Amino acid sequence: MATVDLVIPVYNEEHVLAGSIERALGYLDGHPEHRWRLVVADNASRDRTLEVARGLEAAHPGRVIVLHLPVKGRGIALRNAWLTSDADVLAYMDVDLSTDLGHLQALVDPIAAGQVDVAYGCRLGKGAVTNRSFKRELISRSYVFILNWALGLRVTDAQCGFKAISREAARALVPLTHDNKWFFDSELLWVAQKNRFRLREVPVRWIEDPDTRVKIVRTAIEDLQGIWRLRRHAVPRVPGRASRGV
């Protein structure tokens, strides 16, 4: 039986946090094949998110853990949560639960079984079912095309908020992944691929949250800057591991 930390990064999510955590706990209760912990990583929220999270932690001791960070950034949240965890499998998903919880087993089980090192949700490939605006669909597909062309990253979707990694892979890869915001996901997959870690794509059912906190234009600019940074620098290497060429 593997231990799994499921991290949920949050910023000003007081209105949905309690409902999402209770819903996730209900799903996890039905899957006792792993020992689950929900880690709420609060990124400097300015509303009552931290207070709500502390209340959930008190109501579910040992099952809900709160990590408070004084700065914003999904990359910062995952870096802190994953590198301080002793769980066998480290995962994360967005607080809006846009990705169907039913895909968690397909994400986590292969890592727990030692079959893969990193698993990531895919909204754009074969077998995926999505419900979102044309604008976001176009931006996502264009972004993946640029990743494939500019960096040689062989993925169908890099930014889906639904990923898992083994503790050993996290210890090796996260310190080599430098972005602290939304580009963290893409950079992590790129570093993993370049160092020959085993990746697996998981097609998911995904429904767009109309209340998303993502600033699409700003995020797109930051992602392009991240791609340019990776192209200009040498591939970070995991010591003692065979790696792919640039």
C-alpha cells in the first residue's frame, strides 16, 4: 500500500475550498488501496482561504494538511509540498476539480507500482473529453505545438492541473525545475524527458471552470519566456543518469 500526498494549490478560494475538499475526501474514502493525504497549499491568499483550510484540517486530522506559503505561484506550492513530503507518490490537482476525480487511479497506480516515474493528465489527445471555450482550446493547442517544436517535448498536453510523480523522481527533478509559476509543469516534464525518466500520459475528462483564476494572456507570455529560457541554457542533468540530447 502506497502513501499518496494529493496537493491542492489555492489562492483566494474560500468560496469553493470546503466543497472541493469534502468531495475529494469522499472519493478517496472509496479507494483504500492507498493511504491518502490531502495537502492544501495556500499561496498567500488575501481572503478567508487559510481560515477555511485550517478548519478542514481540524475536522479531518491526519487526512487534511495545510501548508501556508507567503508568496504566490503554483510552482512554489508544488516545490515546497513535494520536497517536504515523505509520501511514496506525490500528486496535485486544481481546486476546482475540473479534472474528473475518477482518473486519479490511472494517474497514481502506475507510479505506486513502479511502472512510471511521472504521470500527467491530457485534455487534448486521443481518449480525452473536454468542455471548454474555443479560445482556451486554441491557446492550449498552439502552446503544445510550440513546446513540441521549440523544445522537442513529446507531450500532448503540458499544462493540465493533474500530475503525479514518485518521491524519488521528485527529489531528482524538482530542484532542477526553476519556474515558480504556471510554467513549472512544462519545465518539469521537459527536464524529466531529457533525463530519460519514464512518463505516461493519462487522457482525462475535463470541464472548464468559468471562475478560473488563470490570467490567460499573462500566463501565455510567461510560458513563452520560459521556453526561451530553456532554449538558451544547457539541459540540467540528474547526476549519474543517462540523458537525451538537447
